[in-house]
Amino acid sequence: MKSLKETKTKSLVLAAVLVTLYVILDQITLFRMPQGGSVTAFSMLVISLSGYLLGTKMGIMTGVAAGLLDLIFNPFVIHPLQLLLDYPLAVGALGLSGVFRDKKHGLITGYVFGVFLRYICVFTSGVIFFSQYTPKGFHPITWSFYYNILYVGAEALVTVAVLFIPPLRVAIDRLKKEI
């Protein structure tokens, strides 16, 4: 039987590893949008995994830490509230995937839920803080919807497809049991 101290230590170490992995994967940019945002190599999955593996509270804390590090490495800030919405809140929202950790298909459902919440953050930021970049003929709400769904949705679709690979899900579930 694992002691509480051993479990907490494992959780903290795994959270640190996942934050590090997020920072690394976030640097592998497949496509960068002109006013911020990018499609990366599964960086959103890493934070969702922290919620799924460690629970909602640790998932959110891991996401907030990763979002603050993302701010250091990839800053695109025009307002202090936009900073909060686009970095710690948006990435921290991915950790809410932990809400579904004990449900059937919890990994995929939690990932989609976390990505949706992240999308709400960046969409809101787009409407409030980036409306001046709206092209002629678009409303800022419509433009923010399309602009942000393009990069958040693209990465989410590819990641969900990868999550349907059975050996990957088995490995993740095995890791979850070990923690």
C-alpha cells in the first residue's frame, strides 16, 4: 500500500514532467496564427492528461503553471486581462479534463471538455481584445469564432484521432493505475 507522502511525491513529479513536456511540445509549432495562437504537437493533450491522471485540482494547477511558462516563452500580450485569459486560464482550463477521469471514455471526453473550455477563453479574448484585427465584412464575434476554432479545433481533431489508438489508451490507463 502506498503512503500518502509517496503518492503526493509521485503526483508532483509527474505534474512537473507534464509541465516540462507541455513547454517542449508547445515549441514544436506546426502552424502559427498571425495574431497569436498555434497548432502544436499535442501540447494540449499533456495538460489534459494531468487532469485525467492526477485529478481536477492538480490538472488545473499544472495547466496554470504551464500557461505561465508559455507566457514567458511565447508572449503575445496586449492587455493584462488578455494575458490571464490566453495563458493561465486557457491552459489551466485543460486541466478540468479531470472531471471525467472516472467515467467511461473519460480520457477523450475530458480532453474534448478541456479543449472546449480553452476555446471559450481564447474566443472571449479574441472578441474583447483583438476585435481591431477583424477583417472587413466580419463581425468581431464571428471572426473570433472562426479564427480561434481554426487552430484550437485543428489540434483537437488530430489529438482525438490519436487517442483512439488502443495501445495508447491502454498505456495511459496503466499509468493512471500506477499513480
